[in-house]
Amino acid sequence: MTHDAGIFRRALALLQLDQGLSVATVATDLGVTRQSVYNWLDRYLLAPTPRALTDARGYGHVTAWNDDLFAVLRSALERPPGDWGYRDLDWTVELLQQHLAWWDGRSWSERTVRRRLHQLGYVWKRPRYVLQPDRYRARKIRRIRNQVKELEPRTAVLFEDETDLLLFPPLRACWAKRGESAEVVLSGQNARRVILGTINVQTGHRLLLPRPKQRAEDFQAFLGLIHDHYRSWPVSLLLDGDSSHTAHGSVGLARELEIGLIWLPKRCPELNPMDHVWGHAKDEVCANHQDTSIDHLVESFIRYIQGLPPEEARLKAGILSEGFWLREECQK
């Protein structure tokens, strides 16, 4: 008895041929070509054994692989190798062979392991970097929400962030001929600028400042711009713990200008709406196209962001989303 449909189909074809049906009739009944039926018959006549019913991949043979081994393989893949005492960061076929041999005492071929991985829905692909989140993230978010709730009603709540602009453009997916590489022409000379920016969660107003680098003095210059713009309004700035922000001079100047600094959790860029604004702007202005100069690129980048209507800017930043983590605290 077999659960393999391919073996069952080949066996049925041989039985129908033995009953005197023509090759054409058998092929039509089974939905295959006549050549396939001829191939099955020739293979069986050369070696009239059950093994002749298996396909080129060997499906249909009795295997020692069982449900317990499937469970071992599945549980191994659910956790990184380090949790099992291995020094490797990711699973490879060779490492899985070693793990299964340690567990089961038998050696399994690379082909078998790959086949079982495919059956479990796994494919071989390049991993991507993911920042390890702050383990105190939830606690810090609650603290920030309480801080924002306790602010004066007139306080301008701003998110601050920086982004790098490179003359070499970020590459995005595009339409291209199949089998041909999509190319973006570069001058071979790269250049860099840093854009410092804030967005007001209540009004959507944006402040931007281009600088050659991201140092403490650059951030302090931006603090001066924020102070000059909001004048007598109380300001609270939500920002990450970059060294340019936490420098003694930066913290001291913010205190002198009466700008409150509220620190976001580490390695959580998704909490900062300015990070989403940067992404939209780079897709629209920078992607797949090198500008004539870095200064022209900076000008186009800032013009795009400043040209967004306030509500559209808040929408692109995610502030208007029902899932925005500071939504209720900012609706006052």
C-alpha cells in the first residue's frame, strides 16, 4: 500500500496495459502523455520489481524517516543553533545532518535533509539584519506616555531624528527585462550630508536643517533653530540616545533653552515618525537616480518634505494611524 499518487498512477497504468488497454487509452485516462506510459512500461520490463514504480527522485521507496524525526527537525528549526549548544548562528544542511545524527544515531544524506526542509516550507535564502529591541521597551513606552500626559496643554511635542543623504542613490525594485540586470548609472564620486528634522505631532509642522556631519555641535545648532521657531512655546523633544544628543553640551543647551528631552527606547526606530518621513522622501526623491550634486539633492529632498501638506505629512509619518503608539496622549 502506498500514499504516493505517482506510484499509484504508474501501477494503475501497468495493470490497465496488462488488461489489454491501449497506450493511448491509458494515457488519456490518467492524464499523461503516451511517451510517459511507454517509459513506465519499458522501465518495468527491464526490471519487473516494485522499485521500477518509483520516480527519478526515489519517491515511493520505504524510508526510515518517521514522524518523530520530523518533530526533531521542526523543533530544531524553531530555535537558533546556539540554543542547542552549537556555535553557528544559522542552520545549514550540514549542521542539521549533525543534529539529526546526534539525536537519532543515523546519518542522513544532504538530499534527504533538503527534501524534508522543503516539505516543511523552508527555502535557502539570505538573512537580514534585525536590531535587537530594548528589553525594557514596554516599560519605557509607558513612562513616555505618562510624561506626555503631564505636559502643559500648549507644549509642542516634536519627534526628532537624523538621516544620511548620499549622492549614490538607494536602490529600489523596478521593472526590467527578464534575464537582464537593471542598472543605475553612477558618477563614481560619492558625497554625504546629514539632515536633522522634527515633526510636530499635533500640527504636522516640520523643521529641517542640513549639516555636513552629525556631531554634537550640529545637533546643538538644530536646538537653536527649534528654539527660535517656537519662541515662547514650551517644547518637548522625543529622540533617540545618539551620542550627539546625549553629549553634555547638548543636554546642557537643551536645559538652557527650556527644551525638554524625552528619550525613546534603544533600537526602536519604528517608534519615531520622522523615520517614516525619511523613507517616503527617499523613495520619491533619491531612489534609483543619482542627482547632479549633493547640494541639489539636499535641496530637492527638503523641498519635497516641506511641500507636504500638514495632514499628509502626519499620515506618511504614521501619526494619524489608529495604531500610533502615542495617539491618545497627543489628542488633547
